[in-house]
Amino acid sequence: MAETIAEIKKKFKAADWKEQAELLAFYQEDARQGVQAIIKQVKKEQEKLEAECLRTDFMYTYEKQFANEKYICGIDEVGRGPLAGPVVACAVILPKEEQILYLNDSKQLSAKKREELYDVIMEKAVGVGIGIVSPAVIDEINILQATYEAMRQAIAKLPVKPDIFLNDAVTIPGVKGEQVAIVKGDTKSASIAAASIVAKVTRDQMMVELEAVYPQYAFAKNKGYGSKEHIMAIQKYGPTPIHRRSFIKNIL
């Protein structure tokens, strides 16, 4: 008795990419329209996967360039521009034995994809460090110095000492070791992209939690950035302790 289309579809769904290639060869001559539709869809998904593998391979260009170094650390931050909330930096050392697909600048990913990748990074990374600098400190030392401080904190929290740092467009004062500043690094280095994702997910979650404390400012939606709704809330209710006073002078 011939297999049903539903059974064949289930086989493809349960198979890995290598097994899918074998199934494609096996069912290629099955003339049923439903089977050919499955084959067409699987081939389309495999083409997408191949394209992603090529893109990911490019993202590891710098990691390959410095492959002789034992620990390669990517560093990035989020939250330099918001009116409220901390600046958050992350330092990530990725494993050398495998590549993680879909790593990219956190801004280019959906919230769902960022959260999925966050879990993968936290599971597979050799080390992850997170640095957080408060709005009060940002006001005191300025956002650039606060960003550097968050990055230094993140590095200090790593479980191992990096041999080289891949940074998103900056050279961090007070950090010993070779630093490579890469313009738009979160689109060119897997390690920096991973750091941007972890930093973004961490900060976004903090802002979601802060909405429960300050519900009128819609922090879960705007993440502290200067949306029209957020600015109007500041003008109506005044600033909170987590607003950056140096950022909202003109609004007040």
C-alpha cells in the first residue's frame, strides 16, 4: 500500500538536511501533485538554508582571521540613544568548533528571532559577560564614557581572559589586549553580532519590567527611546528616576 501524502510530509519534517536530500531523491519520481508540492517546498527551504550558511560563513571572517588566538571576544552595546534606562554592553566568546546560523545585527532580527538566538548563544558560548550602567551614571560621566564602562564591566565578568577583542567601531580605554575596531561590526562579525543580540534582549527585558513600575511611559513598547508617546508622557507626568536628565533637558 502506497504511503499517504501526510505520511511523506511527516517524514520530511522529521528529517535533518542530509536525510531530506535522500528523501528528495527517493520521492522525486512520485508523480502525485501533493508529493511534488512537498518536494518543491523542501527544495525552497534547502536553498534558503544554503544561502544562510554562506551568509553565516561570511560573518565568521574575522573569527577565521584570528583563529590562532584561543579566545576571541566580540563586544557590543545597546541603549546609547534612549531617553530612559541603562546602557547595556555584552562581551561574548563563541565556540570555535561550530558556527551559529542567523547571527546578525540585533536590529535586523525580529524580537522572536533575537530571543531564540539569545538562548542558543547562552547555551553554546564559551563565555558571556554583561555590563550595565545606570541613567544616573550616564548623566554624571556622559553616554560615551558610560558605554566604555559598561563594556569594561562586561569583559570583567567573562569566565576566561580574551586574547583579542573584536569591537563594534570603538577602541575601549583601559582594556589590556589587542582590540580590533570594526565599523558596522555587528553585520560583519559573528562574535559582535552575538554580543549585540544578548545586550539587546537583556536591555529590552529590563525595560519591559520597568513598565510595571512606570506604566504611563509605555517602556515595554518604546524601550526608553524618544517616541512621540514617550515624550508626551514626560511632559505630562515629568521624569522618573530612570530618565536621563542630560537627554531630556529640551523636553522639560
